[in-house]
Amino acid sequence: MATTSQTSPPKPLMFVPREQDHKWIGNYLKKKHLALTHFIGKPETTSLFYSTEDFAALIDSIRAIDPDGGVKIYFTSYCHTGFAAVDAIAHQGGMDLLTLVFAATDAGRNDTGEYFLIKPLGGIIDLPKPIAKTMIQAYQSKKMPFLTTIMKDAGVPNFRETRSFWYPLVDFYGDNGLVQEMERQDAAGITAFIGSYGKKDTVTGARLDVSWQMNIVFEMVRAVQHDGITYYYHFDYEDTADWNGRPDAPTPQGLFEGSDTGNPCPPATCGGG
């Protein structure tokens, strides 16, 4: 077994073992994806790919708003908004599909009023606040009640579905941040998989029961050339050459945020977003 090197970079804050990743992604596919596909009449979103350039630019934009703040990621749905950049995606096949909207927050987890969407084919949209709220409401007013019905039937009587996740910026940007790890791994991009916690899973620190609530699993993407064409695949940290020799990242103060998922809302601990 490799030994820890004093010169090896620390492991990223946002890391959980691949066994957890596989479990959570599988939970969503088994418990929710089929139902959501029937609900909207076409295959529901399973994952969202972001290029390294777009994802790094997104985090830079949020850091410029409040470098001591955080990132809130809302589950949303494409819908008619009256905003051309979003409606074009909806009209090109995106209507009703799950997507993620990124919000800048202060250190108290309160939205600052700036919202961002990475387009399916690349590029970042600055969303006006009313447009972001329309997309958020499209998910919360339609899919959340539906998913609550599904999970109550599955035996979770007090189920409450996830609305959003909050991460401190240090999870994304810094010595142990996700952006720096993407650069270290020469990643071509990152994919946000839709997942679901398992039965009796709890949020580390708060010990809150989040059984079957949706979460987000970030997986890095590598590019490979074959017959002159570029292809992409996901890889696990555990398969990189120096993983066993890298020391663990220091745990942040307060609630532990460092994993592939953050803290779900509800419970309402995410400020006034």
C-alpha cells in the first residue's frame, strides 16, 4: 500500500467513496427516474455534463460576488419563462426536464440575488431573479408533490423532498476545492448526477434523516482519443495513480460540508433564498 507523501496534495473536500456514489445514483434510477419519466412523458434527466471551462467560469462568477460566501444549487425544471435564452432550451426538447440553477449566497446561506444556468451545449446564462424563481417554482409546485406521493407509497410516511443544496465556496475553490482538483486531474469536465440518499441515511453533523431525498453526485470526466475522435468517460478518484498516497483534506469547521452532497433544504437551514 502506498504511504502518504509530504509533497502529495490533499484529497479534495468533496469526496465520498465510489460505493456511495454508485448507491445514490442507483437509488434515483430505481425509485424515481421511471416515475418522473412517466410523469413528464419523456426520459427524465439523469445527469448534467459541464465542461471544465464552464464550471470554473461559473465558480469564478460566484466568487466575484462574495468570496466568503457559498453556492446554493436548486433543483429546477425547464418551463416557459418569457426569457429567450431559457425558452430556447425548453423549445428544443428541454421542456419539463430537471436541471440545476446555481445561486451565489453570503456566508449565512442567504441568496444574494444572482443566479446562473449552464446550458446543455455549453455556455453560462445569467438568470434574472424572476426567471430563476419561475424555474424553481416549476419543480417545487409540480415534481415535489408527485415525488412525495411516490415515496409515501414506498413506505416513508413523513417524506419531504429536497429543494436545494448549499456548499461553502471552499468546497469548490481553494487548495482542496473541486475546481483545483479538476485542474490537477486534467479533467475535461464534470457531471452532476441526480442521486437519492438511501433508507435511514443522515446528514453528517446534523444527523438529520434524509431517507430517499434527492442529492447531487459530482463525477469527473476524462477525454480520450480513438480513431481521431474525442470520447469522454467518468473516472473515480480511487483509480488515480497517487490516490492512496494523498493525505485527507482538513475538515471544515462547523457542519461537515465536504462530500459529493451538501445539506438539503428542507430542513430550512439555508437562509432566505
